[in-house]
Amino acid sequence: MVDRIRALIFDGTLKAGQRVPQDTIARDLGVSRLPVREALISLEAEGLVVSEPHRGTYVVPILQEDIADHYRVYGMAQGLAARRAATRITEPTMARLKQLHELMRKTEDESELHSLNWEFHALINQTGGSRRLLSVLRQLARNLPREVYEVAPGADPEASRDHQELIEALEAADGARADTLSRQHMAREADYVIAKLKRDGILADDLD
């Protein structure tokens, strides 16, 4: 339910400042109002909606800095995992990262690319992340719907270079370099997502 309503916000179905039609959502999804209300409580904690006593729950405008900050925090968390992974990574994991990198470079299927990219970073996170850090990364991953992600094509020079340099840093056990590269990579992904949301008219910064 949370994912469904979040997606409605990010695809523009629910617009900034709009009152969330709880009865309509419940009817469309064939559920009672209770799971809808519970979902809105979670989304308010994420800053996507705000509840006003005796008035209802409203969609909060999404700003460019919201998305940029999301990816900045995500990059910091992934950078910490990559820094630790540089001293913990095993040969089988390194071999799989290289294989994923090559597959991303060759595929032209957007869905496959997303899955390969996800596995690539998940392997690094799992190698270097503590239980707490992995919990934070999972939460951050859920804060944006998959539909808004726009990963650069696998053969894109910048995306390919990012992954290649990250692999090299991990092989060299250069944790500081792996940390920096992870942050830069997520900042680049933020640019793609912001550009997509701009094109779709979702960001409140671009509204008249």
C-alpha cells in the first residue's frame, strides 16, 4: 500500500497540494480505509504527505533538493559500505562484479540493466555493510519508486567508467577511493532522476 501511494505521488497522479482521496484509493484497491491510513502515516514520516487535523492528508511538494539530498545521503551510506568492502571483498565476489559490469555494458534491455546494476551495488553493500547500515540502505532504496529511477545505459561512458573505477579501487583495497567513487556515482544517478522528474512535471520547483 505504501509503495502504491508513493508511486501515485511520483508519477503525478497525486499532485502537490492535493488532498489524498483515501476513500477512492481504498475502493480502487479493494481494501478498507485502515491500510490506506496506515500507509499515509509511513509516507508522512518520509515527508511526502502532511496531515492536517479535521482537514485530511495532503501531498507535500517535491523539490529538486529533496531528490538531491536523498541521493547524497544514499551515496554516503553506500560509500561507507564500499570503503569497508575494499578490505573484505573475496575473489568470487570480485569475479561476479566484473561479470555484471560486462553484462551492463552489453545489454540494451532497460529492465535487465536495472537488475544488473542493482545486483552490482548490492554485492558491494553486502560485503561492506553492517546490519545497521544495510537496514538504512534498504530504507533509502524504498523511499523512491523504482519507476522514477533512470539508470544510464550500460554502454554509457560515464556509467561504465564509474563501475570500472570502482572495481579497480576495490581490487587495490583502496577504501577511500571506493568511498569517493560511490558518492560520485550516486550524485550522477541523482542527476538522471531529477532530469526525469523535471520532464514529467513532478518537481514543484518547475511549477508556475
